[in-house]
Amino acid sequence: MTTKSMMDWPNLLCDALGLENPVFMGMSMGAGVMAARHIGANDAGRVSKCVHTALPLGVVCGIIVAIIGFFFSEAMLRMMQVPEEVIELSAVYLRIYFMGAPGSILYNFGASLLRASGDTKRPLYILAGTGLANVILNLILVIVFHKSILINKFFFIIFKFNITNFKVRKFCNCHFYHINSMFPI
């Protein structure tokens, strides 16, 4: 490894974390394809294995991204040459953003698995409802209660985890796949 490439590690880290969405969206689509294949073959055992592999994988990947992003937020901002006067507040915002990574990634895996089972409406409704709730929550917290956007982002992450939990439980409550024992409601 050359000195140039060793000095470039922060850029590589930013690139890797910037790929959070496309990389994990691709992984979740792959899990959905595998689940759809086994659903089409009426192989409940393999569907169960697919789901029980995909969901923990989503959780683990989300936690890894959250940890890396949380601890390297300030370094990434310095690398992007963010002005010193806003770097502290920006780092806090970015840390809060990365705390929500497990929820986002798990949402993508859950939505992909729901679509694989033929339920294309529920992921759309949940995503639309989450987006609408985010806008309403932004307006209420910032305009009515005069709270900072950081508080708003924190509450949105909590909301996102609750929605993701609902989606995973809905999928796992499907009796055809016999997987509701892992996530009892």
C-alpha cells in the first residue's frame, strides 16, 4: 500500500458509507429474489431460512454502518472541508443520521421480502406514511415547538424503528411460512 493510498483512507470510508443505500438495497433485493423463488416453489422451509438469514443480515449490516458512521462522522466532515463553525452541529446531526441506519436497512430488507410474497401495497403505504409523518413532525417540532432539527431527526429515527418493527412483524406473522415463532406479536 502506497503512502498516497494510506492517506486516502478517509475518502474510501466516506465512499463506503455513501454506498450504504445502493449496496444494502441490492442485498435486500437479492434476498427478495431468493424468497420469491422459494415462495413460487411452495418450499416453506427454504422461505423460512431465507427470511431468517435476510433479516438478521440486515440488522447486522445496519449496526456495522451505524457504528462506523457514528465514530467517523467528524472525520468525514473534516475531510469534506466543512467550515469549523458548523462542524460540531453537523457531526451531531450525522451521528443521529447514522443511528437510524439499522432501521433504514432493515426496512429495505423487510420491504423486499414483503414484495417477494406478493404484498406490494403495504411497503408503499408504510413508506408513504413514514414520509408524510416526517413532514408533519418536522413542521410541528420546528414551527410550533421551536425545536432544533436535531431533535426532529432523533424523533424521526425512533418513528422509523417503530415502522420497521411493524413491517418485520407483519411479514413474520404470515402463517404460511411458519416463521411467526421467531417474532411473536
